Amino acid sequence: MTLSLYDTLSRSVKPITSLNGCTRMYCCGPTVYRDAHVGNLRTFMLSDLIRRTIEISGGKVELIQNITDVGHMSEDVADQDKMLSQAKVEKKDPFEIARMYEESFHKDLALLNIKIAELYPRASESIDLMISMINELIVEGFAYIGSDRCVYFDAQSFESYGQISGNRLDALKPGHRFEYSDEDGKHFHADWALWKNAGKRTQMVWDSPWGMGFPGWHIECSAMSMKFLNRHINVHVGGIDLRFPHHENERAQSNAFAGSETVDLWVHGEHLLFEGRKMSKSAGNVILISDVISRGLDPLAVRLNFLENRYRSQMDLTWASIESADLRLSKLRKKMQLWGDSLESQIDEEFLAAMEGDLDAPRALQRLRTIEKSADFSDADKRARFIYADKVLALDLNRTIDAKTISPIQQELLDAREIARKQKRWSESDTLRAQLEATGLEIKDGPTGQEWSWLSRK
């Protein structure tokens, strides 16, 4: 089999493509004006799952992920640049803000076991690439200099505009919230800025053939993906919120520049809600990986939560679901220790088929539960198949459980209860269970003896 993914452009599941055995992948990266929240990280984990699923079957992946450090429009405040706004709030230079949150982004990726990309080009260091592309688009008749000295892409010059999102140019209304409201030099309201005249702005501006200014939001991904992936992308990944206008505009720019279809597969991860609501600063429910850690939870519990849902389905994350995933992780790691210490891996075809079938991670996890409970597999075989699966799941299933997490008093109670059970002193066993639960442990009795885990945290 070969990994197949849902392509937003064709509205169908298609096999991935490659060039000389290598899949070129581009994932839209963060705007580094604040910490990435778990909704952002779900998208970044999607590209990691794609990569790991390709690599487990012997394929190669070249992943490029941009760092947006020049700012663009805020979703919350009209015509307010995110980078400059946050710099003002924190009373720091905007590039200092960018480097600080870029470093935080990489730390969060590591905490979720997301593999490092081959390159993280920064928008601020790719201005010349953008200017060169804009120049060529002007020469080829796809862009023009407006009366306000901004450069715009001519949306009507690109015949297949709207195929990703389903939006038609003749149905689009002016004033989309991601675009500037001061673009008086446009020929057509659906055109978008490739280069903005600086006007009174003095920070984060660059010289160009059209005067001092700064790039529009969409041009950076086109310029960097075309440069670093040689004008062709096998898999382009992003959140569903980027489908329009960002990816629609990016496709138009890149295809006009290259003279051909530049992306084989457009893959989008669905929205993440938190406890039933969209995450937003105004709602006060933006959840960071640091928030998960501060509650004493393993950040990989968030990764497990993501895996329990299809990437194309809207997901509602809750503290209860993270806590439950944290407990499941602990139990799985204990099982792995019970099954031995071999590092041998064994391919499991059913697991692989689930992952290669449009990343059906819930079905892949169900396969592991079947293996775990089955008497048809030896402990050694179970362990080997779990080690194989963890090359994709990246849950650190072979992590050793630190015995120090149990206090001496808890260990004494566990030992006493084990003796009581063996001697069939059930009343005493129940009393000891209650004492253990009062210390925060959950006790379950199975065919191999008693098992403990931490009770769900409130």
C-alpha cells in the first residue's frame, strides 16, 4: 500500500506523490508573535504523522515549514499588525518578540515529539525572494502597481481561482477580515496585496522597486515553497482556516509564477475546539502546552488525544480528555515494561493499513487495543508490534515508568493489599483499596495481579 490522503482541491482521497522516492512537503508555520496554542499544534502534528507514515514504509520526506516573523493582519483588531501590536504590549523590539516566540515554538514541537523540518525559512530573511517573485508576476501580467503604490495580484487573471475553497470571484464580497481595509488602489475588490506601501510605518519595512514597504501575507509561502522545494510540492499541509483566502491566494500566485499546477495534494486539518468553544483570547480558553505541563500532565497525552480523532473531523478537546489520555499512556508504558525489554520491532500490517488509509489513527489505535488484549500474541510479540507502531504514533510507549512516583507509604499499602488478595482476605483488600484511592491511586485487579494508575486530576 501507499499512503493516501484527502485532497481538498479535488475533493477525493488520492495517493501521495514523490520525486525520486522523496515526498516534498510544505507546512504553513506559525506567526511568532505569541505561543502556539494546541489548535495550531494539531496542524503541525498532522504534517508529522504524514511524514512518519511515509518513512515507516521506507520513503523519504523533505519538509519545509516557514516562520512568519514579519506580521500580518490580526483576526481580532482590524488593520493591526500582529507583530507590531505584541511588541508594543511587551515593550520590546518586534524582532526580539519574533525570536522569543520562535524558540518557544521549537520547544513545543519537541515536547510533542514532532520531527524537525529540513528547513525553517524566516519571512524576514526571504524578502528578496518575495520581491523577485512579485516582479515576475508583474511582468507576466498577473500583478499590477495600484494607485496607492501597493502591488496587487489580479485575481481575475487566474482562471481557476476558487477551486480549493469553492468560492467564486463573482460571488465574493469586499471586506474579508484577513485583508487590509485601506487598499484603495485595487482594480477589483477580490485582488490582494503582494506588497504594501509603508506609509507612516517605520518598523519592519524594507526597500523595494516600489518604495519602502512590507510583504502581504500570502506571498511569503509562495516565495519560500517555490524556492526551497524547486517549484513543486507533493503535499501541502495547513489548518482548515487557511483554505481561504490564504491557500487559495497562494495557489494562484505559485501557479501563475511556475506556469503549472505546483501542488499535488492540499491537506487540511479541521478545527479544534476546547470544551465546546473555539479557542480565543476573548473567550479566555486558549490552551498552551505549558498549561498542560503545569497541571502535571504529560504533553504527549495531548498527542494521544489528537490521534484518537480523525484529522478531517472537528475535535473538542477537554481537560478531562487530556487527563484520561495521560492515564492511558501511563498504563500502556507499564504494559510495555511487563512485556519485556527487547527493542525489536515487528511490522503490523493492519496498523499500517489504517495509517495509510487517510491517516485513520483511531482505527490504528483500536488495532493496538486488540493486540494488547489478545491471547494470540506472546508478550514479546505484543511489545515488538507496539514498538513498530510507536515509530508513527511517537508516544514514547517504551518510556520507563519512574518508581519514585509512588511514595513509600503507597508502596507499603500496595504490597499489603497484594498479600491480602493472595490470602483471599477480601474485606482487608477492599479497605486497603480505599486507602490507596485516598492517596490518589486507582486500583484495578486483573489476571496478572493488581494494577495501579493515578486517579484523574480535578
